[in-house]
Amino acid sequence: MAIAVFRVMIVEDEQPILDLMKRLVEQHPLLELAGSFTSAAEALYAFEALKLDAAFLDIEMPRVGGIELAEKLRAVDDNLQIVFTTAYPEYAIEAFRVSAVDYLVKPVAADEIERVVARLAKNHSRRKERSTVQAEELFVRCMGTFETRGLDGSLIKWPTRKTEELFAYFLVYPNRLAGKWQLADLLWPDLEEERALHNVHNSVYRLKKALKEASIAIDLTHTNEGYYMRLTPGFSDLTSFRDFLRRTAIIDHRNAHEGETHFRMYQGPLFGGKDYVWSAGVTAELAGQYASLTRMLVSFHRRSGDDAAAKKTLCAYLTHVPLDAEMNGELLQLYLAHGEQDRFRHHYARYLEQLEQELGVGPAEEIKRLAEQIE
């Protein structure tokens, strides 16, 4: 198991104490000093670019004190772990008002840094566990299959196919109004309007009943215009996956574990390829998000010097999207860079065969050039 190394910054307005803190942090094998500042304004300006795990903040600073700075930093990154430094222990109670991990009394000693690092590691471990538990407790799986389980773990048996499809629509478009006439037209396009609308009402009733019998509490409200289903990100793999991609622009050591968890959630096309006419665009969008997550993870592994993990990620992706030219090219380049010629030849031959069988075409020129390097 990899040991977490925490990127930290120090904010301290007294230079001698700042120098001492820098030495203590730099000497600890589980701390990486990302930045040090003598004012809150400088620290706040640089904060987002530093990608921090924790911050050591002096409580007593002019203009903006450590507690106010902590509140501003936590407003940007709620996961940031805060450690205060102070010459006055009576500030400790106020410090914990902003959920500080710990506080250090000046002058700070090495054994106190050790205590703080232990707490940082414990909190980090708890967050990873919560992320894993959330993934395991999903009620609904939509990627590569479509199954809904009750609290007892048993599969829900839907009374009609249209009830299941209506639920699928709400899962794709949660937390927004679904117009009743829109649903009628989507699900029963061939029926007379009033009859189609009657079917919508009946299907909503059946949906609520099925979920209630499975002990799944859900907020599905009826308005004059239509229906509104409120869902949390953790309700399904789809909502969780989309939420993670919405708030993630880059994978780094802070969110890599969560990224890997969501990467593994993707097990194939939306709803297992069920032929819902209205879902084709969303299926393509989800596939694009999966490719984007793959790129971010591969980039993170390569920046970290872990090409083995990058190759593993690419191989997993290609089991779902075997003809992706970009990802095949990336994997072949890695095989070439590490002198794995047998693996290169085996993968290249299989890729050529799949291209011919599925599309009747050959590989892109850049991939041909890679192959020429080992022939």
C-alpha cells in the first residue's frame, strides 16, 4: 500500500519562526513543502495553484488572522486539513471552530510535527474509506447494466418495461422538472395524447410503489407541469460518476483514489445498451466522460513515474472501447518505451484484426510508424 505524502504550506508572519517551521516540515518524510508565506494575502493568492493537502497557519497575524484565513481557504477546498500554530494555547478552542486537525504551540518541536502528521494520515485514511463505502452502497447501477436493488440487496422487479424506462429517464435527468407532456411524447409517441398522459401518471405511481416496497426513500414530486426527482450523487453509479467529472479538472495525489473508484464504476454503455431512443446522446456523452477520466488518470500515473499503472488503466479502458486510436497509440508507445516488444506485437496484431473486422480499415499513420520501429 502506498504511503500518502502530504503537500503543505506554511503561513507565518515572523521570519525566524517561519524558517524553523520550514526546516521541520522539510525534514519529515511524509510532508512536502509546497509553499511558505509571511502574509495571509500572499497565501490566499497562491492557494489554488498549489494543490494542497494541509496548511500550517499562524493564528496571530496582522490584517487577516489565521482563523479568518482558514475559513477563506476552506471555502475554496473543503477537504483542506488545517493546523494552527500559536504562542497562546487559549486560542485552541477558537481554532477548532473551523474544524482544525490540531494546533501547535510555539516554539514548535519535531515530536509535535510527528503527532500532527499522524492525525493528517488518519483523516486521509477515513476519507478514502468513506469514498469506498459510498461506492459500495449505491442503490442503482446504470453503467454496463441496469439494476436497482433494495435495502436487503434484492433486485427490484419492475411491474412494466415503461416503469423501468421512466426511472431511467429520471436517473439521467435528476433534480430538474420533467414535463408531463414531454414524458408522454418520449415514452408513448404513438398513443393519443390523453391516453399517453394517463400512462405517465400510472407509471409514476407504479415507480413510487416499487421503490417504497424495496425500502428506498426517494423524493419524487408532482407539480401541475410534471415531475421532479431529487437525487443525491451517491444514489447511483451514474449520478456519482457524473458528479465527480463535473467537479474534477485534473487528477492529482489528492483525488487519485476517488478517481480510480469512479473509473472502475464504468462497466460499459449506459443501461447496458438498452434501446431507449432518448438516451443515445447521453450514452455518447458518458463514453466521452469515461475517456476524459482515463486520460486524466494516465496523465497522473505518468507524472508520478508509474508507467505500470498507466498501462493497466489503458488496458482496462480498451476492454470497453477497443478501437480508440488515441488510447491504443498511448499504450503502444508505453510498450515501446519500456522495450516490451512481445506485448507490443501481440496488442498491435489484435488491434489490426479488430479494425479490419469492425470497420474494414487499417491503423492511423502514427500507429503504423510506431510498428515500424520494432520491425
